[in-house]
Amino acid sequence: MKKAQLSGSLRTNVGKKDTSALRNEGRVPCVIYGQGEQTHFSVRSVDVEKIIFSADVYQVEIDIDGKKVFTIIQDMQMHPVKGKPMHVDFLELNDKKPVKVSLPLFTTGAPIGVMNGGKLMQPYRKLRVTGLPGDLPDAITIDVAELRIGESIRVSEINIDGVTFREPSVAVVVGVKMARGAVDEDEEEETAAVAEEASTEEAAE
């Protein structure tokens, strides 16, 4: 996973009044859990927004009054109208303990089926996976260059060392569907060959 850094300040009071005061100061209340006692702290809203609004998944190094902890974002509460983070939960990482994350899914290559007039379908933008922090890639990239019309790639066909997928194995993650006017190259060549053969037979008669 990609890495990011945040600087936090311990919270001495976790009541509603203190929480409101923090938000008015442009800060976001947060908590770290997963390895012993919870740590309540706050970070600048503008800093954490750069992470949560990114398409990437980050391993976040949080520095709280000189103590550094490696985490990932586990959950967050967003303002229903403003779309701003109101509270963020961080899970402290353990190199020997698997974690659950959702990794972004990207494709590479120009599918044969699309060049023949088909339409690329990608139902998933992220895939849920489990793995040790050190085994998790920045993203999942799939080569779709060989996909023809009607063909697809399923979860069971994706293999990444140390990573287990939590989506159904039969789920289609990317495929090429038929579009109006689309013709597969093989079908087009076959049709042309049949037409040529028929024309030759007529000429012979």
C-alpha cells in the first residue's frame, strides 16, 4: 500500500462539547484501536481529507506527540450535507496480522472486443481483500487487451501472492459486452469466407 503521514494531538476530553470545539477549529476527532488500549486524538481536517478523498488506499503513519503508529483507515463518519469527515477510526497495524481493505481496481490494454465495437464493463471499482500489511499492493491491475466480445475476467482468475479476495469467486470484475453494430473479428472473417465461397459456387454454375 502507499504510505501517508498525519500529525495528531491527544484528546484529554472526549465529550460532545470538546468534539464540537475541535470541529469548529477545523480538526477531526479520531481514534486508534486494534492493539491494546484505544487512543483518542485529533488531526487537521485538511490533512485527513487528502487521504480519505483519494482513490488510493494508504498505510497511515500517525505521529501523536512524538509517538508514531502505523495504521489504516477502518471507518469514518461523514457530514450528511457538507460531505466533511466528522470522525475517523484508524486500525493499528501488526505486520503478522492480516487486515481487511478494499483495493482500487485498474485495467491496462485496449480490449480486442472494444476495438471491434463492443463496450467495456467494469462492475467493480474496488475489490475487498485480506492480507498481511506487507503483502498488500497499491492497487489491482488487470490486463484486458485479449478480451473479445462476450468474454470476461472473474475474481477466481486473479492471483496475487499473499492476498485473499473476499468477493465471490464467480463475480465478473471486467468484461466486454455486445454493442449495436459490433462484430467480432473472427465472426467477420468467417462471414466473409462463406460469402466468397457461395460467390465462387454461383460462378461455377
